[in-house]
Amino acid sequence: MKFSIDNGSPAKQSCSCVVVGVFQTRTLSEAAKTLDKNSNGYISNILNNGDMEGKLGSTLLLHNVPNTTCNRILLVGLGEKSKFCDREYQSAVRSTFNRLYETGASNATLFLIEVPVKNRKISWKISHTVIVAMESVYKPDQLKSKRTNKKQQLQKVTLSTTGKLDSVTGKKALQWGLATAHGMNLAKDLGNLPPNICTPTYLAKLAVKMAKDFKLKAAILEQKDMKKLGMGSLLSVAQGSNEPAKLITLEYWGLSKKEKPIVLVGKGVTFDTGGISLKPPANMDEMKYDMCGAASVFGTITAIAEMKLPINVVGIIPTTENMPGGKATKPGDIVTSMSGQTIEILNTDAEGRLILCDALTYAERYKPEVVIDIATLTGACVVALGHVASGLLSNDDKLATELLSASEKAADPAWHLPLWSEYDEQLKSNFADMANIGGRDAGTITASCFLSRFTKEYRWAHLDIAGTAWISGKKKGATGRPVPLLTQFVTTRAIKKGCEKKS
Ligand code: BES
Ligand code: MN
Ligand code: ZN
């Protein structure tokens, strides 16, 4: 699908479908009004006959509308005008594409970016139209022997307005949407791959390939390298598996190396059986998604590199399987992390924090501006926030606020949870500096408290994406989240940096 932006009249388009919005009840958008005028009330007549009210997400396809030059006109319901916000806009765009795929249209011109959305500029609408469109065409069919996709026939999409359009801003917004969508697609593809293919070795090879394609710097630490560094915690998770663990670093230098980088650390457990604290069998296949934090780091770096943002970003990906092999950790084992702190492993299924803590210590060598880790860390986060918001915890309130505002703008919800010392007490161990679990209560917070013991040297935030990285059920698949949030966060920082430099 190719996207472009334009401005003009909906009556003068020579494409196979023009899309205009209709509010509830039967209130025409500006573009719909233009078409109605041109066709001497043809559209309002149809609406008044009761064919469409304008309910959000409803659609009505019209052929041969008088005095128009396109093959078809698609009316899309926008719901109540006063309630038309981010989600409503996205939902209208989603219905548009789903309906367009059912028609034979090979190209379409959408007059939706001119519809007012509360607190949003036209650039937001352009970016998010592209993201929703790309989402609607995505299929997790990498490994189907026949990849048929009827949706491919829609090749050209123009985002148009009857109003003014600044083409520089418009193009930037288009590029942001596309880059973010590409990053999300990579994150989805990686998440959806089966665990026999997407192994730590696979991810390491991918990083090397990405480095070539995008002019990044990739480095792979093997188990022997990690041993030298004293990463006893990370290695303890790997020892139950036959697949060797890797610590991947992927660096993007968009500015001088003197500028401190943003470091993104992604949990890359390519399959989590729970280890000796074995998980129950139901839905265990979904633990192939336990590397979605890593996937989101790959996705975000792809997006940033595609846009060539003037900023420095380093991805660190600790990756391993969590298996109950003969050499696997036993509950009660005590290991020493790279930081020197000792950990009593009371539950081998709390492995995410065990690999992240060593990666977080390793992050210190980059003298980071901030560190954000992204992990499918706790089932408790799904209990607390469901599949809507990612959990956000931080040792710095300003950073948390910045991430929340990126999340809001990117329409990729996150919710701030407290990281108070009262919770940290749940991690006490009689035998080591800490236990790797803190009991049933506040599981997401105690997991973060564990991580916070390794992040004292820098400003840090943690995103628990256990509930948001993939969907279960009939439409099982990775979501590509939180690539939009992270890409927005980095973009906003890059823009701010640019402004500081100029002034
Ligand atoms: N990868 C899981 C977390 C998870 C579970 C994500 C279900 C999404 C859905 C993680 O490694 C894990 O097993 N966490 C344990 C921690 C517990 C043993 C303290 C959990 O949440 O049960
Ligand atoms: Mn686990
Ligand atoms: Zn896990």
C-alpha cells in the first residue's frame, strides 16, 4: 500500500473510491457536503431515506453518484460530533479500510484528515490513518504455504482534505506513521514466529542483518563473554536449555557519540516454560510471545533508523529460553548477578527479572540519558490492567510523566503504578540479598522493585507489556505495542533536542 497526501475537491477525484464521513444523526462532514452539493442533494436524499444514520463505524457504499468523477463513494459513520476523539477517529478509519477491502477498489482517496478530532492536529490524523491502515492489512501468515491476501489489491491511498494542507508537515506525519507501522510490523512478525524458529540465535542474526541494512552497530555477547562479565543471573536462566543465550546490543548513533543515548532494554525470552517451576499446559504456546519486549526494541530502532532521527539510541536485548533441562536452576538456588548482589531463586518462572537485571547493569557502561526496559514480565499486570494499558513504573516521576504523554499521543495506553519502598520489603530473603519473587500481592510492583535494585545509577522506567503485547483467542497475534509509545517518546526527545540546539 502506497500513501500520499493531497488537497482538492472530493467531486473531482478520478480514483476508484472516495471516502467521506457522516456524523450522527445524518450530519454531513465538509467533504460530504461538497459531494452533496455537486450531486444536487443525492447523498442527503439517501440518508433521509433511512439508509444510514452515521453511527460510528457504519458504512454505505454508493455507485454512480451524479456529477462526480470517481467510481464509488464510501460514506463512513463518525458517530456523535461532540464525542469524536482519538479512538473514534481510529475506529472510523478501521471501518473504512475493512469496507474498502470488500470492494474492488485499487486506489482510494480519503477525506477524513479534515474532520476535527479533539486536541489533535492534522499531522496526528495523517500518522494514525497510516498506522491503522497498515494494521488492517497485516496478516500473521509468514509460515503459511500459500500467502493469499485479497487486501493487497488496494494499492494506492491518498489522504486528502478540502481545507489547507502544509505539505512539509504533512509529509513528515506520513513518514512518521509509515516508519512506526514498519516498526510495529517487525515487532509483530517476530512475536508471531514460532519458538523453534525465533530462538536467541535467530534474534542475534537478525540484529547483525539490521545493522547492515540500516547502518547500525550490532554486537553479540556469547555465554562465555557473559560469564567473564559475571552475569550469573542471566546465565542461570539459560542453563536449563540447549539453546545458547545471547546478549545483543544494537546501537543507532544519529548524533555525535558525546550525546548520551537513550537505552532500551527488551526482555527476549523466546520461550518460557517456567523452568522447574513449570507452567500449566493450557495456552503455554503463548509463551513464545515472551520475547515481545525484545521485538519492540527491534521495532522501535527500525522506525528511528528509517526516519534518521537526530538522537542516539541503544538497544540491549538479553535473550534465552527458560527450560526445565537437567542443568536447570532449582528453587532455592542462589546466584550472583553482575552487580554483585546475590539472588535466591524461589521460583524459576520469575525469569524475566533475572535476565533483565544483568542487562540493566550492563547498560551502565553507555552512561545513558535514560534507560527504559520493556518486558512481558508479570501475569499480575494482566490482572491489574487487562489488555488495555501497559504498566509503567519508574524511579523518576518526570520520566514517567514524559512516557505517559508519549503514550497518550501515540494512542498506546500506559498506566503509572507506584514503586514505593513498602513493596520492596516483600523481596527479603534469609539467605541472599534478595529473593526473585515477592509473593502474590502486587506482583507487578514487586517485580519492578526487584529491577529497581539494579537501576540506581540512572533515570529508569519499566514497561510491563504482559497484557498488551499480544491478543489471545481467535485473532491470536502480536500487537506491535509498545512500538508507537516508544517511537513517540524518542521522536519528541529528538525534536526537543533540535530546538535546544537552535536556540
Ligand atoms: N512471562 C511471564 C509473565 C506472563 C504470564 C506474561 C502470563 C503474560 C502472560 C513471566 O516470566 C512469569 O512467568 N511471571 C510469573 C512471576 C511469578 C512467578 C512471580 C507470573 O506472572 O506468574
Ligand atoms: Mn516466567
Ligand atoms: Zn517470562
